[in-house]
Amino acid sequence: MNIYRQIKPRLIAQAAVVFAIAFAMKLYYSSSNVNDLGWILAPTTFLVELITGEQFWFESYAGYMNSDHSFLIADSCSGVNFLIMAFLVLCIMRLRKGLVTNVGWAFIPAAIAAAYVSTIAANTVRITVAMRLHRMSPDMIWINPEQLHRVEGIFIYFGFLMFLFTFAESLEDAGPRRNLLRQSLIPLSIYWFITLGIPIINGAYRQGANFWEHSIFVLLTPTILILPLVAIRAIRRRRTSSSRGIGSFRYS
């Protein structure tokens, strides 16, 4: 009996539910304000306070403001786009596995929970680092603050997305490691679609030079982050192969 025929209807249904949830989250985020996002901003702010030692107070329709009014955690800091990306990465990995074996429905709520926790962690790191950079002397920064904030956000969010992807993959696949560059296309494609594809569809390109500058950062920064990881894995694989070859030679 053909296993693909067995799992195809379930797989299609699961994929439809996954993308419907992602679409619903995006639609909700597009029409929400900071008052609607306490479920993700409040725990993020709590962890930022814990790490930095600063105190924040919530101001309705503005966000969480620190005591000296120098830093605001607003709705743009919620990381809901990252939440959607993390959810899609985890679900697509399971759906891909569903091509060869049956996969239960439990992966969807599990992916939501894992994506939520990952988003809180990524938000906390990003905001903590942003606060440190905000207090740096301008003479120590070689690009303007807006560009620095953009690069920092892309680097941290995509870095967390790659970590989540590789960690989840290591739990699922105990076999030999496959090509990291090829596998990185999953988180990379999702990241580019959410951060560039959807804005382009919505007409963000009409903003002109500012949007295209942002696009260059979004395209280049993840690539720069991936290449060292690919190089490190290639070196490790080569060393492992060499040590195995030496061992075999000695044994013979």
C-alpha cells in the first residue's frame, strides 16, 4: 500500500491549518496596537527588567517606558513576525517529515508553544542589546543609529531562527548531517517572505529609497550569518572524515 496515498489527505489538511494559523496571526498583528500585545510584551519586559535592572511602566497606546523616559518598548518590539516565522519553520519541518511517515496533529500546538517561548527569548535579547547600543557614544558607532538598530534586529531574529531550526532538526534527525546551506533555505525563505515578500505585496516598495535600503540589509545580513556556520560545519566534517580515514588506515 502506497504510504503517500495514506498520508496525503492528512498532510494537506495539516498544511492548510498551519498556514491558516500563520495568516490569522499576521492579520491580527496588522490590526493590533500595544494594548493588544500585552501577552507577549509583558513577559518580554519582565525579563528585560530582570537582566538590565531597569524598571518599565506601561503607558496605554504607547508601550513600556523606562524610568528616565529614554527607551520605549513599543508594539514594534513585540516580535510577532518572528513568532510567525518560528511557527512556520517548526511546522514545515514536521510537514516535510509527513511526506514519508504519518505525523500526528500534536505538532501544531507544540510548535505554537515553542515559537512563543523562542520569541520571548529573542525579544529579550534584542531589546537588551538595543538598550546597550542606545547608550553607546556616537563616536563608537560607524553607522547611523537607525541602520545599527536594523542590523541588530535582523542579526538577532534570524540568528534565533537558525538556532531554533538546527536545534529542532538535531532532535528529529540523529542520522548524518546534511548540507547546511541547502537546509538553511527553509528558515531563510520564510524569513525573506515575511520580512520582504509580504511588505512588497502590500506596496511597501512605494516608500522608495528607505525601503530598498532596508531590503539590502534584510537580504545580506542573514547570508553573512549563514556562511560562517556553513564553513564551520564543512571544516568539522572534513576533520571527522580525515580522522576516520586515519583510523581505518592504522587498523588495516
